[in-house]
Amino acid sequence: MKHTQGQWLICEHDNGLIIDGSACAWPIAKVDKETQPMHWRANARLIASAPQLLKALEEYVAEWDFEHASETYQTGVSPEPASLIMAREAIARAKGDSNA
């Protein structure tokens, strides 16, 4: 299943903020300031940035794979840095991979 495309917006709502992909008409998520008084704005910003973060991780992995393809082909192994492993895991989790 794909996520809502486009830039996600943060909009003021009755008791907090909503994250939306279309001028605040169809909420993707709601962050309630009463149940999350310390972190509600930061949580909303993090949720709203999810599509950009996912795209950045996908680009990072694709670039690394392209740059190291010949090394992997020649040796059968290409050691991956911890950041790449974390990126692959985060992408899988965001896309609903049951193994993540």
C-alpha cells in the first residue's frame, strides 16, 4: 500500500494539530496537545516530514547500491555501513514489510 503522496501539511485543529496531504481537508494523523503536552509540535513535524525522509532514504540506498554494484558482483560481498542497514530497515518498516 502506498502512502498519501505529496507534501504533508501541519494544520491547527481544536485540541492540537492535524497532518494532511490536501489543504487540511483529509487528515492523515492527529496530534493531541492534551495527551502529548511536551512533544506534540515536534511529533507533528516528524510525522509531516515522513514522505521526505522516506524519499531521502530510498535515494541513499539506491545511490549506494549503484556505486557498489561492481564490487558486489566481483567479490560476492560488499560490506554495508551501519547507516545503510538502518536505512534499509526503516524503508522496509515504512512500506509495511512484515520482516522489518
